[in-house]
Amino acid sequence: MEGKNSQLQQRKDDALPRGTGNLCQWYVEHAENATLRDGEGNSWIDFAGGIAVLNTGHRHPRIVQAIADQLEKFTHTAFQVTPYESYVALAERLNRVVPIAGKAKTAFFSTGAEAVENAVKVARAATRRHGIVTFGNAFHGRTFMTMAMTGKVAPYKRDFGPMPASVWHARYPNSITGISVDDALASLQDIFTQDIAPQDVAAIVLEPIQGEGGFHVAPPEFFNRLRSLADEHGILLIADEVQTGFARTGKLFAMDHYTVKPDLITMAKSLAGGMPLSAVSGRAEIMDAPGPGGLGGTYAGNPLAIAAAHAVLDVIADEKLCERSQQLGTQLTDFLHSARSQCSSITDIRGLGSMIAVEFASAQTAQTIQQHAMARGLLLLTCGPQGNVIRFLYPLTIPDAQFGQALEILSSVLSQHADS
């Protein structure tokens, strides 16, 4: 008799288009903190976190309670029709903590791609320019504008026809491939010389740490020089922190690791502990550029998601998750460096806080390790242009014993690839 997971997989293949691919062939029925369980009695330690959405873990009691409390009041009105205080209060809280110079303002949306699209709208309205510069191997979303901004064809752009115009890609610093800060900035100058004049560029958009691109960390020198270049030409600097935000890197935002500040910042994922919520924050005079009605959306700033986000900020502060991120990240990187001495397949270890990745010599090795780890009860994600990087996105609330158990599983799997 077929198991429940097999039956569900057949139903999925029959009912859903093949474009909605899945990593796992099992179906979750229950989750709590860093544990996932299916309907057949199996469990996994979650080192994926819903792709960086669950820094506060699955079903954190304070987040569940906040949503339940809001359910007793109202679930939806559309903020631009009937506003509510919790939306305003969350904007006030973020305005106080976002790494923006001077007075900040914030608007809420539903997805990371929506946040990035609206940041582009704000930048174009504020500058009266059209050009957008992003970077190779970046990921910014799956809508058409954010697909155009994403620096990877397969699987994100392939088959979907022409992308929106006025988007150009510079090179992102990458020590593994030999792209220096000078090389990256030279590629920007090439764009200004060959493709679009800098006075027509509205914004430069980049991830402080590339997510899907392989967890490459932007060097401080790069941000310093990028800020100077943007200021020289009146270009806005937008930090896409959809994946890097909310304690993942050991600080509330990855940009807190740098001395320079962006003009706009996008956020989503762990902002609301699993509820769909995103935001754009920025300098007040820039955020005010679009006229009334220019920003919004039917579900933007949904009351349940707003309530969850308030609880997320409380949990991060009260449970000291930034410090916890640094502690766990140090433990993980120490473990990986020790494993590297026995495993020549590991070519690099990098990241900040608990946004850590390990790169392998081949995609096949990374995928084999991912598969073997899953068979032993540890869920991992790959990333990178060649798919040869494993990234770690565990809940920052994971118990110490369970974290240790995950490293034991990983050690066992990596030992199969140790040098003879």
C-alpha cells in the first residue's frame, strides 16, 4: 500500500503545473520551532527555514498568540480604505531601527518581489529617471520587473520572453571567481559608458549578501565606493534585505555591518514569522515622492501579518536573537572549518552571523550531501550559480541540543566525502 506522501505526490503532479517544483517528496503536516513532521511519522531538523522566513522558528508561541488576538478583532479592511493603528505603529517601530540616514518612512506590501518593485517605483518617482542597475547572480523576485533585475536566467527568466527594459547588470565582487572591488566598479563605469548615462539611472540595487547567488558578502570597501559613486551622480542606493534581515546576519539588518547607509531598503521573509508581509523603508523625502494612491495593494499590510511582525520584533529583542545568531554562526563556521581539513570537496566557507554557506567543488557533491542529509533527518538548501553551495537558514530559536544533533548528521554525511 502506498504511503501518504506518495499519494500526495501523485495528486500534486496531477493537479499542479510542473513549474511549481518541490525539493522534498514528503509533505509536512506539523511544524514547531526547528522541527518538521510529515504524516508518516517522520521528522526533520529544519535548516531551510522556509527560505529564510522563519528566523523566529515555526509557530513561535508569541507570534501565534499575536495572530490569534488579531483574529478576534478583524482580518482585513484594506489599509488604503480603512486604516488601522497597528500598521502605523509597525511603521514607527521600523523607522526607528532601519539603517537609513535621517528621518525614515515605511510602507507595507505582501511579498519580497512587491517590496522591490515598489522601491523601484519610489526611486523613479523621486529621481524622475528610469534606469536601474543591479548585479550578476542577484535574485530580486519572480515578477517581470524583478525577473529583469535578477542576474540569473535559469530557472527564473528562461521561457518567459522579453524582460522589462532599462535594467542593466554590473559585476558583484566575488573572490572565488576573481572579481575584485575594482572589477565590479569598472563594470559599472562600462554600463555608464556603453549603455546608459549615469544621469538617467534612478537606482543601484544590491543585496548586502547575495542569497540565491551563493551567500557572497559585499566587502565594506565596495559599499563605501558605491555610495560615493551614487552620490556623485545623484543615484539612489537600494539595499535588498529580503533575505538578510531580522537578525539573520547577527544584526537586525545586514546593512548594520556597514558604515554607509542606503537610501531605500526592502524587507520581507522573516519580518512576520511566516505570514506574508514585506516593506520598503527609506529617507522620508524619497518615500514621499509618489503621490497619494501611488503605493499600496489590496492585501498590503494585512492586519494578521502586521500583528505577527510586532511579535517578531519583540521576540528578536527579548530573546536576543542577534547575539544568538552570532553564537550559532560561530559554532557552525568552526565546525565547517574543522570538516574542511578532512574534506577536500569544500572550497570555501563564508557569511555573516548565521547567514553561512559552504561551497563545494561541484554541484553533484552539494546535491549528494543535501540528499544524504535529508535521508538522515536534516533539511538543507543549495544555492549559487552552479548549485554547488549549501546554505544554512536554521531558526535562530533552535535548541542547542537540536543544533548539535544537526551538526552530527552533517558531520556523518561530510565524512563520506573525506579525503582517503
